[in-house]
Amino acid sequence: MRWLKIVSFFLSGIIIGYALALILSQASNYVPLVSLAVSSVIAIGIPIWREYFVTSSRLSVEINSIERNVADKVQIDLREYQDLVRLSEIADRATPFPQLPIPRNSRDFNIKPREPAILEGIEELDDFFESLKKEFDGLPQKIEQLKKYDADLSDIEPEKFSAKEARDFVSSVFFPTRLGLFNPDEFKEPEQRKEKHEEFKKELKKQIDKLEERQRKLQPPLFNIQDAKEAVNKIKKELVDNRSRFSVSISLVNSGRLNTSIKVPAILRVYIARGTYVNLELTMKDPESRSEVPANSTKVVVFESREISQLPEDGRNLVNEYWKNNVYCALFLEDVRGKIYSSNPIVFASGVYQKIIYDRLANAAASYNPWLDIR
């Protein structure tokens, strides 16, 4: 486009020059008047040329990525979801998120106690379910191991239960919760050893019973891990559909010789079909340091939308239906001079543009021969 303008001005100059030469050759009396006109045009035209063609900003907008995320601080109360009521009942303080003790002067620490059935964000929900599944898968092995320790302890004569054997049991079975079980001074007399042997047996049985009860709670008909997984996925979809927001990363390339600044608002228009679209209102993130684009430079800027729940219901339904569904979108923004810029069209999905770049790089790498450069 720039070279086309230069060529057109060059051709226009040739034509005007030829016309002036023809006029002057036929009417020499008009030489002073023509000279004055040419001088005026040059005097006015050069500043205009410099302002609009030489020292102007030339901005192009390119979308790098589109992400859709749920805020980390969105609270998920498992008790509010019918499918996960049972899951909330087994989310006790022991598993998987033990609560920190709250000191009396907790106001000084700005600590707010949180119920174990309340999670924050999808990531914590995933962590919760994965820890629960890991516990579910590992319980049989843990119970079997404890029963083996119980059998080993039963093989030891109570009066001969030594301090070394007790220390081994504490380090391998009861560490770190029951370190107080071991005291070398309590194994000097046979009667003391017998009492400690009985105490260790009771503690082992207590742990086995606790794990077996936990296993019973995590098995059908009380609980089904596959049903819980489906319920968790359902909650995640509900949160994405109603509590998510969009983040759009763009590159602003200023190839001109004049600095420019971008206004904070922008719009991401999603083109559903001919005449059907959805506008997502965006706001620039960190505008104090990102809005200005110096001459001959590139700047990466991130725009964020409001929570999707603030969209009209029809628009929200369209966004949820066509996200990752092969429709295109483009971003529109405005500079401080009131000029509107549009970006490259991109598929309304996350990771698509990066994949295109990766494919181009992979093709270039496939045709590259390093041995030529080594030679």
C-alpha cells in the first residue's frame, strides 16, 4: 500500500510537470503567475506531506492468543451441588485440605477460616478431586501395609519388645503424627515393654479401622468415584459457561515515525454467521505502561473482558455454543487521534494461532540443513 501511494504521487508529479511545461511553452506571459502557484503548492504541500506521510504513525494489530479462564477466587461450595453433596460430606478436615489453626489475634494476620467443603477456583477443584482419587486408589495398599505391620508386631513377644523395634515402628508407621509413642526410658523393664507393646497394637488397630472406614465411605453404594468425576466436569463446564472471562493478547506494530497511544476500551467481535455476531467489550490491562506505542517499535498488550455472566443471555449462549467451534473473530481498537484499527481475523478458540506458528516453524526446521552452515 505504501509503495502504491509513492508510485501514484510520482506519476501525478510527471503529469503535472508535463502540463506546466506545455502551458509555459505556449503562453510565456503566464510564467510569473504559474511560478507563484507552484511555489504556493510546494509551501503548503511539503508540511502536509511530512505530517501525513513522513512523520505519521502506521499501526498494525495482530492477535497473538485468546484465553478463557475462570477467576482463581471464584468460590465453589460443594454442598450447593446435588451431585457432590456426598463428596462434601467426606471432605473432612483430614483430607485433603487440613485447616490451619487460627490464633486468637487472627485479626492481626488477616486470616479468614474457610470450610473444607469450600474450594476456590477450578484449579483447586481439580486438585481436590485428584487428591481424593489418589487416596481412593492408594487405600487398599495402605491398609494391607498396616496389617502387615500388625502381624509383624504380633510376632514379637510383648516382654521382649525393644526400644529399637519401637523406634522403627514409629519412624515407618506412626511418623510424624505419633512421635510421642516412643520414649527410650519406657522400655527398661519387661512390664513396661509389655504395656508399650499393647499400646502400639491399639494404635495400629485404630489406624487400620480408620482407613477401612474411609475406604467404605469411598466405595459404592455410598460413593462412586466415576460419578464424582462426571459431577466435577459438570461443575467446571457450568463455571466456564457463566463465570469465565476472556483475555486477548495482541501485538501492536508501529512502523511509522511518530509515537501513538491506544485508548483503553476495545471490542472483540465474534462472527457467528452473516449478520449475526457478538461483541465482547474489552479493557486494556495495565494501560499506564502499555497504551503508548513508540515509533518503529512493537508492543504486546493484553485486553480483558468482564465476566461472561454480564452479557445478555442470548449473547452468552452464542459465545458458549461457538467457542472452539470454527468461527472467526477480530479485535477493534482506537488510537488517541480517533483512528480505528482492526486486527487479523482468528479462530475463536485458544491455542489455534500458536499452533499455526508452530506448524510454520516445524516446516522451516524440516527444510533446514545444519550441515551446510557447519561447513
